[in-house]
Amino acid sequence: MVRPAAPMDATEEHVTDTMAWDTYARRKPGGRREKNAKGETTWFNWTQYPDHGPGVEVLGDRAAACVLELGCGTGGNLAHVATLGHRAVGVDVSPVQLNAARERWGDLPGLELHQRGALDFMSETAERFDAVYSVFGAIWFTDPGQMLPAIRRVMKPGGVLAFSQRPPVEGCYGCQASYINQADDPNPLVVKRWDYTPDMWTALLKEHGFRHPLVREMAPAEGWKTGTLLARALASGG
């Protein structure tokens, strides 16, 4: 059963989120494979299933673009962006996740990692990005009323915004609660997430200055029941 998360002040929420995602990272089994089914050492995957769905082409085909990932985790998708010759900037609140990213991908030219909350980073940077994306990341776990305007401010006109997350449970929309179990504590950590239907996301993107939004639910990999919600839109002005 999905229950609304209890209200938290900003400081408590930041600390809890860091603890929660560190805990998630420690409990998550393994990491990204050394190679995918095609034998590639880096690749881009929008879904929760290996070797499934579209790839980095969702972000467009600009040469030498500046790309921002919100909630980059251990950096597998961001590393692939860097290998294509782009400036690849990743932001995550979890030092455990980022340490794993640096250990595996830290030598890649063009890769830059920041331990910051997504909203904090975007409020401080003067850089403007050709593409901003999130794969089951910070866009899912931040109020879109705050997140979408912040993203729009750091994007170049005509830039691509794309994100993926699990589709909502029918009838459970808006702020919901996700629970992350701790190994030696029966009380799970709580993080907020925001679930909407494709039509709801389309309306939100238009409201906050994004053009041509395309939001759809992709079918799951064979043998699974849950698909993936994938959204793509362009920043206004280009």
C-alpha cells in the first residue's frame, strides 16, 4: 500500500534523503555489468530492465553538448554520455553512490560529479545545458512545482529534457512515499516521490515552459508486468 509521506522541514528532508540513498546504494545488489548484451562497455538505459528500450538518442544528436544528469547514482548512463564527447555533469546527494561512480568512471574526459541536491546545484550554477535528464532519479523524487522551473532556468533554448520512472499506481497521484529498508532497523527510511499519469505530466511540462512534450508508458521487458514511463520535451525559446 502506498501512503503519503509525513511533512518534513528542508534540513530534515535533505539529511534523510542522503541517508536513504546511501542506504539504498549499500543494499543494492552489484553494479552495472562490465559489458551489455552487445558487448559494449558503456551504454544508456532508460528502463529498469537490462538491454531494453531506447538509448541516448532520446537526448538528441547535438555534437559536443553540455548535459546534466539529476540523480546520477553510480554514473553508468553519465559515463556513456561522456564517451560520446559531451560534457557530462552529474549531481547526486549520496556520497556512497558518487564514490562508486568515481571509482569506476572517474578517469573519463568530460565527466564531472557533484554531491549536491538537484535543486541546490541548479540554484547555484551559472552553466546552461543542452540536455537535462533523470533516470529513476531526482525528477521522480522532487516536487515538479519546484523541479521543472529550476530545470528550465538552467537549460538552453530548445534543449531537451527527458526523464523516466515507474508508472503510477492507478488512483495514487501526486506526492507518495517510497520506503528504503535499513539492515538492522525495522523502521524504513522514507523518501517522497511524485507520481503522475502521462496526461498529467504533459500538462505539467506545458505549464512550466516546455514545448512538444511526449510522455508515454513503454511496455516492460518480456516476462515482466511493470512498464516504464518516459517523458521528453523541449525548453521554450528555441
